[in-house]
Amino acid sequence: MTGAAKRIVLEVLGWVLLLLGIAAIFLPGPGLLGIFAGLALLSQQYEWAERRVEPVRLRALKGAAEGVETWPRIIASCLGALVLAACGVLWIMKPPAPGWWPLSDAWWLPGGIWTGVTQVGSAVIALALIVYSYRRFHGDPDAVDQLGREIEDNDKERSERR
């Protein structure tokens, strides 16, 4: 692959990941991870993206640390991922609309099989991130404190540049 072709592929992939990450903030999925991945790719071409990679990475890690602070949060996160996977399986199986469904059958589980596949994929990613977060942060106040210091240092550095 030529240098120009590689640059175009990486840039297109970066924009796609960034847009999917933004959408995943509102839809089921790992939004900050997608935004971080998109910005990481775009940072190779754009200075504005390079300046935003580290703050997004740190905020994503902070969210990960907070998500495994307590057992109720861990259980709720795991249950949320399992419900998402179950919905994905339902979408993939596409059962007929139930009798109580008030709308047209066309509005029952819209999006088809690929909606289900992305839901199951998002659930797998979410569970993997929960495991990662648990192993890295749960019961390790030093790791959480270090992350807090990194965020403070990054914020201070960004405010000094302005």
C-alpha cells in the first residue's frame, strides 16, 4: 500500500471511529473507546486531534475506575452488558411481532440482523472493559490516585497553553 493510500485509509477509519464513538455515547456501546481510537488515528494527521487524545484517554480511564469502585456498580454494569447481549440475540432471531405490539410489524425490531450483531459485539466489548477495569483499578487506590494526578497535570498543562 502506498503512503498516500495508507494515509487515506487511516484518516477515513479515524473519522468513522470518531463518529461511531460519538453515536455510542447516546446508543449502546463503548463511546469513549471509539472516540479515543478515532482521535488516536486522526492525531497522526491533525494537530487538533493530537491535543485531544490524552484528555479523552484519561477521562475514559477515570470512567473505567469509577465503574468498578463498588460491587453494586460492577453488578449493574455486568447486568447492563448482559441485557444488551440478550437484546442483540433477540434482534438476530427476529421473532414475529407480539399481539400487544401497537405499531406496524415493520417497526418491530428495526434494523435487522446487523443491529443485533452490533449489540452483541458492544456487550462483549463492555464485558471485556469491565474485566480490564476491575483488574486495573478495583481495590487499588494507588492506581486511582495516580490517574487523578495525571488528570490534574493534564488539565493544568492544557490551561497553561491557553
